[in-house]
Amino acid sequence: MGLIIQAQPFFALNPGNVTANQITIKIAQTTTPSLRTLAAERGIKIGTAVRDLPLKNEPNYQKTLAEQFNIITPENVMKFEPLRPTPDSYNFEKADEMVAFASRNKMNLRGHVLVWHNQLPKWLKEKKLSRDEAISILRDHIYKVVGHYRGQIMAWDVVNEAMADDGRLRNTIWLQTIGPEYIEMAFRWAHEADPDAKLFYNDYGGEGRGRKSDAIYRLVEQLLLKKVPIDGVGLQMHVGLNYTPRPQEIANNMLRLSELGLEVHITEMDVKIQDGYGTRKERLVAQANIYRQMLQVCLKASNCKAFVMWGFTDAHSWIPQFTNRPDAALIFDENYQPKPAFYALVELLRQPVEVR
Ligand code: G3I
């Protein structure tokens, strides 16, 4: 938000009185339009992951969130562990609060995540499960959670990170106990529980082209051949100054997914700067260029419908804790001040629409 002060001398035209220069200050409050306003004009969802504690306790967090974004993803409160503390109990309180916030602020929701190998409750990890027990637990979980939020979730990350980096299925508790069929089972149960929600496969490291990307493509192609209800692929886009997939490769990947009839969401974007070179200012400019490039790829792809970042303020990012090193991967700084990356996204969204 910039303040332009145009001072111009104003001569008071009054007879006989002391003429005095009056300075009128015309303040042209140049307010930078919000990302959500610009995104709506472009017909795209632009959003972020949301944490329950700052949402509850930090006015700046709530204000910036409501002002700037039209879609949100609960970062953690809809995962297996928080929702299901014991085999027979569900705790929807924190997730319900986030869903209510989204509703009050007319935001769409991405549900995250029904089937993952992380953040599972102790009771599940410690249990020696038979195949039938694992199927029963997973089906009950999906029916209960998707049913609880029926009609409120635009898109679910049904299965997350099922593919290992070598292009084989990750050896998770679900693969070990149920077998590879767990993936199609999960999608079918989610569709039965909420036929209107879009169902996504979500992963990292498969944004461009390569072994993992090709394996994900084959996986979703097979699901479609089996008439499994899947609507899209989530490209997480956790990148950094030292690792960024080439935009043209991402565009090619999005195109081949569109040829399968699948939507694409960028679901968890952040851009680490800890491994970059140059001054902090130079790294923030390089970061801004990467954010702009990835939004550009999404805007140009006919099937890319959402651009979601994994947090929006450097005050609340998973990266410093995960890497045990300071970083600044998001588009607002820790004081909720816009960074070059924010202005890069605004500038891109303000450009005339290129015909897709
Ligand atoms: O809620 C407990 C709290 O009760 C306890 O006191 C505390 C002790 O450390 O842990 C808290 O849980 C933490 C949870 O975040 C909520 O804050 C977990 O330890 C911590 O491991 C967990 O990290 C999350 C991580 O997923 C693992 O689930 C990150 O915040 C979250 O950003 C990250 O997000 C994932 C996506 O879901 C999938 N794609 C990759 C992405 C980054 O890893």
C-alpha cells in the first residue's frame, strides 16, 4: 500500500486577506489491490495453508488471510492424528473453527489429507493390523471425515505422497497392510461420502518431468482406466533458490494431465532461500521471480485452477523447524509486510489476460 503525497501550492483567492500559501496535500492512497480481488478477476483460486493457533490468536494473521486469499487449506488440523485421537473418537473442533472462518470469509476449502503416512496417531502406528482391520479403519475414517464436511470442501487431498522418489509406491503402513489397492479404495470411499467434492492425488517432486512425475502420471492414468473417481493432481511445489523445476516442464506436465481430463492445483508452494546465493535482498528478488514464474505457468494452463502456498507469512512456516535453519520462504515477512514475491504476484495478476 503506497502513499503518494502530491503537494501543490494553493493560493487562497480572498479579497484583501493576507494571501497565504496553503498547501493542500492530495493524498492519493494507492492501495495495492489484494491477491484475492485480482485472482477473482482471473477466475483462479489463490490461497494458503492455515494454522489454527495464529488464526485464533493473531489479528494480523486473520486480517491478512481474509484480505488476500479466496481458498485455504488447513495445514494440520484435518490430518489423521488431530482428528482421531483414539480408535473410537473424532475431534473436529479445531477443523470446524477453520471451516467456519472460511465460510464467514467466503473462502473455498481444500481438505488435507485423508490418507498419508505421516501424522498418524500412536494407536494406529503401534497396532499390528490385519488387512481387514486396516481397510475397516481407513474406510471408517474417510466416511466419517468426508461425511462430516460434506458440501463444505471444494477439493480433498485424498491420497498424499504415495509415490517414492524412485517412482515406486512408497512403502507406507497403508501399502504394507492393505496393498496398492488402498489408493483406489480411498478415492471410491471419498466419492461415496461426498460425491460433489473434487478428489485429488497430491505429491511433491513431481511438478516437472522426471521419474517420479511419470510414475504419478501412470498412477492416475491407471485409476482413470479403472473408473476410479479422481478429479485432479496436486503439485505441492516446495521449491528453493537451489531447486526449481523448469516452468516449461511443469507446463508440459500440466498439459498431459489435462489431456487425461484432470485438473491441477499448485497446493503447497513455498520457495526456500536458505541455499541461495547473494545478499538477502538479491535472494528475495530471485524468490519473487520463482513465485511469478509458477503463477504464470498456472495462469497459462487451462486446467490449473488453484495456486495455494504453504503459509503466507515467514512468522509461520514449517521450513525453519524442518530444516533447523532460518528461512523466509513465503510472500509476507514475519511482520506481515509484503515481500517482493507478493508484489510480483500482484503485478502478474494485473497484466492483461493472455488467451489460454
Ligand atoms: O500438535 C502437536 C502438539 O500438540 C505438540 O505439542 C507438538 C510437539 O512438537 O507437535 C504438534 O504437532 C506438530 C504438527 O505439525 C502441528 O504443529 C508435529 O510435531 C509436526 O511434525 C507437524 O509438522 C507438519 C508436517 O506437515 C507433518 O505433519 C507441518 O506443520 C506441516 O507444514 C507439514 O505439511 C506437509 C503437508 O501436510 C504435506 N506435504 C508436505 C508438507 C511439509 O512437510
